[in-house]
Amino acid sequence: MSKNLPPLAERMRPKTLDDFIGQEEITGENKLLKKALAAGRLPSLIFWGPPGTGKTTLALIIANTLEAEFIRFSAVTEGVRELRKAIDQARSNRLMDRETILFIDEIHRWNKAQQDALLPHLENGTVILIGATTENPSFEIRSALLSRARVIVLNHLEAKDIEEILNRAVADKELGLGNLNLSFGEGVLKFIAELSGGDARTALNILDTATLLNTVIDLDIAKEAMQKVSLQYDKDGENHYNLISALHKSMRGSDADAALYWLARMLESGDDPVYIARRLVRFASEDVGLANSQALNQAVAAYNACRFLGMPECNVNLAQAVVYLAKCKKSNALYVAYGKAAQDAQMLGNLPVPMHIRNAPTSLMKELGYGAGYKYSPEYNYEEKQDYLPDKLKNKKYL
């Protein structure tokens, strides 16, 4: 096989929806995509999902099925100037009664002005937009653009689907590996599929690399090709917040094992240990609070350890704090009480401080009654009876 061929993942892209493996929840018989292609009418779409789940492949299949011109952009390197050229081409296509699919990869990278530049061309039907993003469209895509497109969610592929994709690549003699006289150890393809993180491209790249190492591919060769499993993670993206949420909720639910796992997921993927430590400090008061006064000390100590040691040494300090917080008795009384007090502070405005507990640093203030009648608590053995809240909140209980 020629060394100048594209990568295996590119060669093995299916050409039709029937050949597409996985994502049955969006490619099934009664789903929007299948019906729209059968009718020859497609709305603009935003494909949202992790890498290697078929966003680009589905866009190419759509263009092929509709016999439309496929104009591919990367939002990282191309902007409004290139968009103008694409729109000119699309207008020419319309004169020939041909549709134009404008595919914008990583569309979330386009700013407000760039996204707004698309709107008139979607409204008048000059192009059909297919945007691809790994980020939550609710946060990254303009609402005006979202209102003119349908969001389709793609999920990580299941291991069985990826194994089927790998088997297809191994058997294909035209574009795959069928002519290479390869042999595979038992369970190798399943092993690659399970450790690819639901990413078909990663799995095919591992397989492709393995064939360069040996024609007999066993688990050791597969591991060598894989080198180190790359945990998909973006410390600025949605998955970051999903992981910290999972850590927080596992500790809240007192599941120390789950909490350790989510901590490891974050640290081994390169997250900032100081960020995690800050969240533990918050957790210590929000979820443990008065149930264990030592929780905050543990969390602050872990924070200081992270700043002092850094990774990888501070991983055990964070593990200690996470397990401790998970095993603590929980009380959200402080969190709830502060929320009630904050609501009163916001809704009732600047209620006056009672005169007897006001500060009186000047003689004029004393003449006006500031501090008059105040009872110094130690002198009354802390049994004095006096009000500390404004009149409108007299006898109010937050705790």
C-alpha cells in the first residue's frame, strides 16, 4: 500500500448514512436526519459532541447525499473574508440549482461578529450551515444563530461500535488494511476499542500505528502504539465543569471511592491542582460546615500544600483532603442560612443599624445617640438581652 495514502481514519470514512456506525439515536429510520435526507430538504445544523464521534463524517455524508457542494472551513484559521468568497460561490451554485453545504469546524471559535455574518445567508437560503463544536452551544453559539439551526447531540461511541469500525478497517482490501497480511492476538481490537475513550479516530490511529510496528499485533504492540491513553479533557471546556461537579457531588454523597476517581481524572488529565484545592475549601464550608470544624483546616492545608509542592507530589495531599471531606458528616446549614440572609440584604435594602450597636468615635455621634444603651456582653456574662438585627428583621432566624 502506498505510503502517500491519507491516514486510516480518513480513508475509512463511510460515504452513506447506511454505512455509518453508531449514533443510532440520530441516524435511525425515524430520526430527523434520515427523514430530511430522504425528503431532500435539510435545515441548518449544529453538531455538538466529543472528538471522533462522526461530526465531520456526517456532514460529508449529507453533502454527498444531497449532491451539494461541500465548502469546509476551520473557524480557527478562517474568518469573514473567506466567508464572503464562500457566499459568492454559493450564489453561483444557486443559479445552477445546486445546494451548498457550508461546514464550519470548531464554530465556537468564531466571535460574535463572525457568527452574525452568517445570519442573512441562512435566512435567504444561500447556504445550509453545518457547524461542528465540542463545546456547549448554549454558551458558545450566538442565540440568533441557534434559533436558525437545529442542534444535534453526538455522544461518545460505544466500544462495540468502535470494535466494528476496527474490524471493517482490518477487512477492507481497497482502503483499509486487508492487503497487509496482518494477524491479531485475541482481544486486541476489543482492547483498542475499549481504551479509545469513545473516539473512533483515536482507535483507528492506534491501529494504523500498530501496523507500522509489526505485522503480528498482540496486546503489547497495541499498548506500544497507544503509548499512553490520552484522557479527553479540556480545562476550559464543558467537560472540566462536568468533572468538578462529579467530584463535588461524590464528596457530598460521602462516596470516597468515587471522589478519588474523579480527582484522579482531573489531575491525570493535567488540571490545575490549585483550582481543585480552592473548590475543596469552598466545599468544606458549604457542605460540611458546622458538622466538622476541622474540615476547613484540612482543605486550607491541602491548598497550601498544592502551592508549596505542585504536581505530581501534591496529588496525595489532595487525595487526603478529598477522602477526609467525603467521610465527614455533612451539614449545609451555613450555606442555607447565608442564602437567606443574603436574600434579605438584597430585597430589604439598606436597613438602618440599630442605634445601640452603632460605632460612636466622635462626641457628635454620642450626642446623637450612637451606641447609647449598648450592653457589653462580658459584663453580663453573655446573658444580656438586646437586639442585634434591624427592626424589620427582629427575631429573624437564619440558622
